Amino acid sequence: MARSDYQLGMYEKSMPNTLSLGEKLNMCRECGFDWLELSIDETDEKLARLEWGQEERSELRHAMESEGVQIRTMCLSGHRKYPLGSSDPEIEKRGMEIMAKAIELAADLGIRIIQLAGYDVYYETGNDETRERFINNLKKAAVMASRRSVMMGFETMETPFMDTVEKAMIYVNAVNSPYLQVYPDIGNLTNASLIYSTSVTDDLMKGSGHIAAAHLKETVPGKYREIPFGTGHTDYGNDIRCLKKLGVRMFTGEFWYVGQEDWQKTCMNASAFLRKQLDEVFNEEKYAD
């Protein structure tokens, strides 16, 4: 089977922040990835992207056309600072403003999926009330997303609130909207599998029919980021095989620029490593569609 049977995205934070988005799109193509995942994190710099006017949005659309690389997904981690379940009404309000503006930006740029951080709250202690607010605001967000045909998907996180697909499905089922699904991180799931003595693939199957895409990331026990591909314990073959059975065809390589001078080589190596894992699964005749 050809590579066209799946698509591999590149996480924006894998490149230096000094690059323009146009330069990042170029590097995405040069390194062998299919699309770029835009970051809207909790920093003022990234949140300011939500305030872009039509000129800035038009310039980015032009850059995507010129480079032949689209921005297909958005990693919306800004809700870590402004969570939807916050006990502070002003923070909750800001979280909903971020949600609304992220959906509008996604619609304007052609972004298909917004990956949501699976937290009711992050910098405060959660309780029944924060969880209730989280669900109520997710229902509002799903209506907003439905108006613009933008899908949202929960990332499985590093905290107990939503570190498995099974837990994410509690909220997917509570909201009961086609515009809220799951966008799991198999590296995070691998660490969760050690905590709960479960199988990553068994957990993925609990999201059957609701997994829109997947993050491919390396982890080691107890550590969730900045682990070079191929040096941890993520079982790419079995996890990708399971995701393929579940109908997933969009995969994003999640890794970070951490100041290394040869970061371009790191990006190219990541692409080659992940392509190898994906190609091996998608070329298996016994798992062919």
C-alpha cells in the first residue's frame, strides 16, 4: 500500500520558535511530513494568534498554498492556563473565549481537528463542580464547532483525570456530539498502561468509532516528553496496527525542539522513523482493508 493510505503530520514545536510559520511549512515539507500541527499553547505569543485579523489569516493561507503544505490540526493547550472547568468565573470565561476563537481560526485556515487538552482544571484541584462545568462548557463548545464543521478531539494526558481513552470516552459520551471525539497520544497511553496494568491496544479499542487521529510519541516510564524516537517503550507496530483497524489514517509525530543545533536532522530522522513504523503496518497484507 502507498503512503497515500495515511497522512503524517509534524508538530510545530519540533522546530525553533524563531522561524516564521512560512518557514515551518517549508521545513515540514522538506523533512517529509504531510501537514503541520499548529500550536496554540498558554503563552501570550501563541494565544495572540487567535486575534489575527483577515490579513494575517490570508497571508498564512497563501503560505500554505505556496509551500504545498496545509495546517490540518491544531494543538490547543492554552486551556491548561484557562481551563473550561475553572472555579474562577473570569478564567472560565477566558477559556470559553479561547475555545470560540480557536474554532473560528480553525475554520478560516481549513484546520480539520482541534486537539483539546484533557483537563477539567490544571493549576487548581478538581472536584465534582469543576467536572460539571467542564462537561457543560464542552457541550457549548460542541455546538460552536458544529456551526463551523470543525471537529474536536481529546488528547490523552499525563494526569489521572484523562490519561486513557476509556476516561476520555466518559466525556465524549456525556456530550454526545459528532464534533467531540478522541485524539489520543500513544506515548502517554503507554505510561498509563503501566500505572493501570492494562494494554494500550485494549484501551484504544474502547474508543472504537470515536478516534479521529493519533499522536505518535516516545515515552519512558514516568517521563512524557523529549524522549528521542526509538529509545523508549512505545510499541508503534501494535498501536498503529490497532489504530488502523479503528479507521485512523491521520497521525502526528509529536517531538520537541530543545535547542539542538542539528534540529533539521532530528526532524528528518523523526519523519524517517515514523514512516518506517507506519509503512510496515500499512503494507501488511493480512491487515489490508
